[in-house]
Amino acid sequence: MLLDKGPSAAVEATEPAVLHFNWSASEHWIPLALTAVAFFTWLLATRSNKFWAALIGLNAATVAGYTAWCAYNHLWLPETANDLGAEVDGLFNLVLFLTSIFYFITQAVLIYTMVQKPPANGRAKPVHGNHTLEIAWMLVPAFFLAVIAIAQLPTWAKMKGQTSDSSIPVGYDPTTDSSDLLVTVTGKQWEWRMRYADPAKAKPTNPLLWASTPATDDVHAVNELHSWQGAKVRLMLRTTDVIHSFFMPQFRFKQDMLPGKTIPALLRTDKTNINSDGTERCWEIACAELCGGNHYRMRGKVVVHATREDFMRWLSETKTKQTARKDSLAAATKPSDTPAGKE
Amino acid sequence: MAWLSVTGLAVTGGILGCGVVEIPDGVVYPLRSNPLINLEKAPATAPPAFPPPGKPEVSLRWLADQGVAILNPADLDSHEWGKAWRDEVNTFLIGQFGTPAKPRVGNEGSAAAAIGKLSTSLNLAPAVLERGSKQYRRLCLHCHGLGGEGAGATSGWLNPLPRDFRQGEFKFISTAEHKLETGNQPLKARPRRVDILRTLHQGLDGTSMPSFALLAEEDIQALASYTLHLSIRGEVEYWALYYALRQDTETIKAIEKDPKKEAQARTARFLAGALEWEDPEADVEDFVAKTKDKLLTAGMEKLLDRLLREYAAADKNPIQPMADPYGDAPTTSQSLANGLKIFQVQCVNCHAGYGRQSALRFDNWGGVVRPANLTTPVYKGGRRPVDLYYRIFRGIPPCGMPKANLQDGDPARQAWDLVRFLLAIPYPETLPPEIRQQIHGGAKQ
């Protein structure tokens, strides 16, 4: 891996696989182009109400079509990596659905008021002081807000519940920790240092204490969070300097790391990101809290192995490297580097 | 109309930062302007503290107060010969090392370029360096600076300071002490390529240098090559300016003979320096006679050649760790007791209180460093046992950490006792009671 590949091998550019918005994909330009065309048409058009109404109608139709198209093709949100993530997406879609309804209603009312015939006296009828209307526009939103508030309760409970099985437990009890894997994630400017407790060994009696006092046989890694399909991973979130935010978009997981605190989080890795052909889908870790000049490059990746055996293989490989008493790289760079004509 | 909208969108895209902005060809590496430290006289007293945040230059003032010579390149401006000297150095550097947009080592077709290109351990082909330069500007520049001066925008607020590559010195190396094929010592302790790669892969734990392991391997390789490029460029510049500025007795005597010929006197000193190191037999006078004009340039060319061979040679002289006599067996109490005994002879002077009460000291860059606190499992140069072995048996030359000197008995056993002891210090629960008592006191269990 660390072998010199000779001068020519290094020329070909390969960007690291990262999650990004594909600006070059033509589908994203369609609504922008339509909007631009509409804008210039407006500049030229006569300012009749009917034209305005048509424009607003066209806009609403474009937005609706684009939204539906993106949702259908899964362009808005990255892949979901566990059940909790899917629930969060469900809530997102619920809110989107409710707001869409009212978007179309308001657009329809707007268009209706523009195209209907003006009253004979040329004056609009004021609605100020209409109690029925006022009660209606208080009760209807209140109802829908209540729906959202109630609908999110189970998900919220799974995230910030009292039990240690919550995603970010409010009342964490180290004695009832039921996780399969313990990892301390320490954010520092500008990387994530991961420390794994070997799951083949006895679990530390107090994971919270373990997070601040490393053990001799811990396995250290940088920027790579490994797990296996079906595992419950206890993440002990810490920081050595400023506030960082540990964000894994695929898990819909985001939690600040606060100086002086150890935050126990539970991550369920229900799905593997290793494809059947052995390639890996990029599941990114990013810092979601501006933490200094190099904030942008505080980035890592999650690897959920298909089986526990695969994970243990990775762990033992890392451990072997970590406990090397010989430089395993020494042989790699030795041969064939005689400077021209010197020896 | 359609064209107008397309143009409008393109302009918006440009403003938002779509597309890659390349560094213009005309941007050149800045010639060194910050002071050089004359290392010939070691500082007598330790620094009082770390420099305050944002003011790393304060430590140079502390050094100056102790009578350590601080050589300021700006002083060259006060002499006609000095300006000419500086211009010659600058022309040479641009000619041999190119620009950030088009970096290279050695002129097209020169011997230096051939070494850099052909040696796979250096891997200094222009295409590789160009790729490295691009990544460097994206990821490294704002701490390490455009020319590798370690003074990027954020550098002043970091402790330890980002490395200034231009001295050709590296802290965490696994190169054995060796001689060049000419029989000389290398000018400085050189890193092997894997040492630089290790730092790029793992970062330096406990410092602001992060891991770049998730980059494409080709990018990491290119960054390692580019680091070498900056180091070699910087070191040629370093020695050329060093001899233009330093005031040792011999130089002063030579200048006093004929004050008008200061440039010639200093060039001779520079040549003596460069050639003497390379080949004690070489006759400076002879070299001077052969090279009728541009003596300084000829000297710098020789120096560049030498540096390239030094880096190539470093790669072929790794420390070969003695086999661990205990193999994979767990550490025994006896081993720890032996390690402690060696520690108390070899290490405790600097790592007082197992590093908790280490006294500060100056490093070769004029900065302030503190010997590591070994009671926390944070190891800048890597946490593998072999990394600790390298630190013990090579030391950290630029910071004055000497290599351990194990004489009596079985050296392999002693070495690995010490490594095993160091790795156990941070974990009180793994230590036998009497050693735990000694290191951690009674309180910590």
C-alpha cells in the first residue's frame, strides 16, 4: 500500500469518494432554467393579472413536480442506514406533506383572487374583525402543530429517552449498558480519534470511566468508525478542545461534543455499507459545528461490516499494526532506489 | 435571451465557487525573510514558558537575550553585495525548484532532476509534485505556509507550531545513523519516506496535525514528495543565507583582510562548508579556479546534489529493531522493574516526574518544546512499540532528545524492557503495586 508507485502512477486524479451534490447532473438545472426563463418572460410581459396568475400557477406546478420527482428518485436525502433514520425521514416527509397542502391552498387562493372579476364598485371586501375566520386560522394550524408534536413523540423518545437504549440517553446508567461495541470518539481540531474496546474481551465494568481512562489493549484509529451489521454501538463522545458536532448523515445522527463532558450515544448499525461485490458505499462523518479554520476537513467515514467476523478481522489487523515491534513498512521502500549513476 | 440567462447562471456559479481556481504561474515561493538561528552556541537556560498564543516570535527574543545569534535575512539589504547575493539565491531557487504552480527539483536535464525522477523513494517527478502542490494548497497551506515556512494563517495559535520544512529537519524519524557513500555524515538527520507517510497517514497525536488517511493513496504519496521538495528547496536557501549572515571568527577575519571583498570571502566560506562536508579532500581553491564565474550558484548546485543523495541514502538506512526477546508474551513485573531502572538513568533528567514535570527547552527552530508527558498514552510519533523503539534509539535530533545509551548486559532485552515499561506507564492498574506507588502515588488506582 505504501509502496512507491513510480512517477507516472501518481498522475491520474482520483478524488476521494465523498457525499456531494452533483451540480453537473442536468436534472438540477431544469427548475433553475425554467425559473430563469420565467423571469425573463416576466420582464417582457405586460403586467396583466391573468399573466401573473399563470406565472404563479406554473411556478407552483414546477415546484410540485420537482419535489415529487426528487422524492421519487431519492435525491433529497442520503440513504438511511438504520431504522431510526427511516423514522426521522418519515417525520420529514410528514412535515413536507402538511406544508405542501397549505402551499397549494394558498397558491390557489392567490390565483383565484387574481383572475376573478373585480367587484362593481372596485373595492375589495375587508375581512378585519371576522371572528369565524380568526378562530379558523388559529385552530387549524394549532391542530396540525399538535399532529406533528404527537407524531414525533415515539421517535423523540427513542432518541432522548430515559433508558440506556435511547440513541442519546438522558439518564445513562453504565451498569445497564447493553451495547455490543464500545467506541470513544474524541473530536479534536481537526480529526476524530476513535478508540475501540476489544469486544472479544470482557466489557469494561464502567464504560463511562473507560471513556476517560484508556485501557492497554484498546485499539486506536483515526477518522474511521467500524462496526458490523446488527450491532449496537456505544459511542462515547468527547472533545479535547472546542465544541464539535459528530454528524453521520446516513444515520440521521447529530450530536454536539462538549468540552469536559462524555456523552454516551447509542448507534444501531442495522445495515451494511459493503456491497455484495466488496465495494464500499461512502457513509460520511462530518463535523457540523464550525470549530476553526480546518473545520471543513474534519471528515471521516463509517464502515459497517457485513458480519461480526469481518469487523473482528479489521480490528485485529489494526491491532497488529498498532503493536508492531518491527516496522512492517521497512521492506516496502527498500529496493530499487539507486540514484541515477551514483552507485 | 437564452444566452443571457445561461451567462447569468454561469456568473452566479463562478461567484459561488464552482470550478477549480488554480494558482497563477507567476506566483513564486517567497524568499526566506524570517530569522535563522545560529545553532553553534546552545542556549544556556531553558525558556521561561511557551510563547503567548499568536506570538511565536517571542521565543526568538528569549534566545537573543541569551546571546544566541539570530541571523536576519533583511540585513542583506544594507549591503550592495548582500542584495546581489540574495538575487542570485532567488534566481537559483526559481530555476531549480520552479513555482507553486509548476514545482520541480533540478533543472530539466540536470543531474539533480535525474536523481529526483529516477529514485522511487524520492519520487520527485514534476507531475507528482504538481499534484502534491495542489493538495498541499488545499489541505496544508494555511498552517504550513506556501513555501513550507510553518507560518500559515493559523500557525501562530497552535502549540506545537506547524513544522517549518525549510530547515530540512524532521522530528520523528526511523533513520539509523549512517554515512554517505563519500564517507561523510549527512548534514542533518534525514527522515525516510515512510516516516513522512506515517505522519500523513496517522497525523501527530497531541498536536494540530490531523490524519490524512482518507485521501487517495496517490495524493498522500504526492504530498510526501512535495514535502521533500519544500524541504530541499528550503535547505538550499537556508545554508546560502546562513553563510551570508553568520559572524564567526574565521569569517570576520577573512572580511577584515579586505572589507571590499566580503561577498567573495563569504562565498568561500559557503563553498568550504558545502564541499568540506561532502568531501574533505576536495580543494576549495581548485573548485574556485575551475568555476570562473557564479561561484555561489555552483556551490548551491553541489549542495542540492548532495541533499538529494542524503535523502535517498536515508531511505536505505532504516533502524533495524532488535528482536523482542519476549516475543508476544505479556509484559512481566520483572520487565517493568528493569524498564523503570533504565528510565531512571536514561530518561528522567528531561522527562522529570515521568514527563509530568518536564522542563521546557528550545528546539532547533527557535521554538519551545516540552519533553513528552509519558503518563498519558498520547504519542506524537506513533503508538506502535516500534515507534517508541525508534524514539529511544534515534532520539528526536532537532529537539535535543538524545538516543538512549544502553551498554551493559543484553541490549535487546534492555531495549524492550524500556519500551514495555513506557507503554505501561499510563495504565496504573497494569503496574505492580510498588511501581504504581512510585509513578502514580497512592491515590490513583
